[in-house]
Amino acid sequence: MDLNAKAERSLITTYRKPIWNRFIGGIKDYQLIEPNDRIAVCISGGKDSILLAKCMQHLQKYSDFPFSVEFLSMDPGYRPENRALLQKNCDLLQIPVHIFETDIFNIVADEKQSPCYLCARMRRGYLYKNAQALHCNKIALGHHFDDVIETILMSLLYGAEMRTMMPKLHSQNFPGMELIRPLYLVHEEDIIRWKHYNGLEFLQCACRLTEREHMNPGSAGKRAKVKALIRELKKDNQQIDKNIFRSVHQVNLETLIGWRCGDDQHSFLDNYNRKENNEGGSHMSIKTIKADHAPGAVGPYSHAVLAGNTLYTSGQIGLIPESGAMAEGITAQTKQVLQNLQAVLKAADMTTDDVVKTTVFLTDLKNFETVNQLYGAVFTKKPARSCVEVAALPKGALVEIELIAAK
């Protein structure tokens, strides 16, 4: 068995539980890959990105749905020996990589305040641009579990805010592009073990700033210091890293002094002095929900309203969000209605599993069977439902569905 075959096979044998299962778990938990995605897997030459490339190659062979991958690498000004090692490893592991060149290292070399931040922003911009040239709609980066928890602490200790490295993001400057992090649940120590098991050697970073830090340990960057802090804390509690990770999945807003969402700033004082209403009940928070990937409202209403923990949606018809046109035929309209409702649920941080009641409106009950089959494939938990025949629906729609969901 050659080295490439051994390295790939070890992912589903020796390292199935710590690497492969967590890789698949992250993709499913955070819905990172969808049918017909074209993903640019970004390769820096380090252990993380090469492992990601091998995982994506293997997944593509056995995926339940079709998607395609391209392998993209940027040379930001590597030394010749580092560029050669990157190419050697890609050849050795049969990764057909596209390499393009930039001058980023020279540009950020004299940056005093935040060279790593500037470098990362510039690299990402170049990666998005070149991924688009390959007709990709997503870029995949090799950030792993340890990167995530280190970022949480760095933001807290150095940035004076609580934030994390997200498993996926919409690009702000490249419309239609997304960034995904499929190794989000994979621990760095397991990546290192996989590397040693297969006798592989990768670039450590190849960044000139990092090379200076290795020669002068006293100048170690903030991430290295936070990594050392976590390592020290784990001597007393082996769950420290997992607890940090879980903390951002279980944020209790009732115990925070302030928080923001987009441009909206909130304080615990906003609701602190609100008294019980005249009937003796406590005040219920009400929030308007706007979904970016559902068609815009065609009247004075919102996509949904979240009252306490209960979501009430407006009815959705088969309008295509991108064009505003009506899908043609009952099958296409029903599929679009269900997609629109799922977009609204997602905007409210809910899923179809949270739906407790739906109401279906049809202009012709002869279409019931078609709608019922498509509906059943989405609402697998079988929420309560009503179905009503109506004389007409807005814009000549054949079907409209509204729902109630609760957490």
C-alpha cells in the first residue's frame, strides 16, 4: 500500500473515531456541505489543511449526495524550500492543487500592530477571488477545535468581547460565497498523531513572523500564549477545552450585562424594570424575524414573530427569493414554500424539528397528494396540521403554508 492510500485509509480505520467521525459530525451539525456545492479546499501546506484535503477527497467518493472539490493554495511569498515542500506533499498524497502567487508577506512585514490579522484578511480575499475563478461557491479552511477555543479566549482576554470562530460564514465582500470549517470538531492532538502515524512532514507555518518567534521565544504571539494557558489549565481539569467550547453553545443572555446583534446593542437594563402586566403574567419578549434567504414581504408584515420561545410565521408562497418570480407548477411551488419556511426557521435559530403546528392553504384540494408527499419528507416529526381549500392566494399561488414552532 502506497503512502497516499495508507494516509487516506487510516482516516477510516485507526483514526475513524477521533478524526473521521468528528469531521462528519461537524459537517452534519453545522450543515456545512449541501448538494451540488463546488468547494475550494484551501491548502496552506500545513498539517491541518492537508488533512482536510484528504478528508474531503474521501468524503467525495462516498457521499450520499453530489458535490465537487477544487484544491487551492496561495503562495504568499514562501521561501523556495517551503514552496517545494508544499508541492511535494500534494504530489505525494495525490492532491491536484492549483497554486497561485501573491506578495502578502512583503506587504505585512512592516506592520507593527496586527500583522497576523492583516495577513489573514488579505489571504482570505485572495482565496475567495481565486475560488470564484474556479466556479466555487464555498471555500473550506482547516481550522480545528483548538483554533476555536483559543479564539474564544483571545477575544475575551485581548479583545474585550465574547465571540468565537464560526463554523461557517457568508462572505461580506464576495456575494454568494461562503466559508466553511469542516474540521471544527477535530482536535489538534489527533491531527498530529495522524501525521506521525503516516510519517508525514508538513510546513509548520512558513510565516516569517512565526520564524522570528521560534528564534526568539520571548516574542511569542498571543495565540501561542493562550495555547500555553489552556495546556496549563488542563493539568488540573482535563475538561477545560471542552468546557470552553460548550460555553459558546450555551450562552445565557439573562446573565449578561450587554450584548449586540448586528447593529443592535442590548443591555440587561432594557427589560429589568418591566413589571408584571395587569393580569399578573410576566412580560413576554417579542422579536421580529427577518430571513435573508426567504422572499421579501409583499405587504406590511414580517417573516415571523418570536414571542417568548414560540415562533409564529407568516404564510409562505412559492416565490423564488433571488428573482421574486413564482415557481411554476404545484411541485415546484411546494418545494419552494418549504425552502422558504426552512430559511425563516433558520433565521430564528430553529429547525423543522421545532415545528408544532402547520396550516396548509390550497386553491385546489386535488393537489393535496403532491403537497402531502413533499411536506412529509420535510416535517418528519409530524407536527399538528390543518389543510384548507381557498378560492385564491396572493400572486396566483397554488399553495401557501404557515407554521408555529417552539423551543
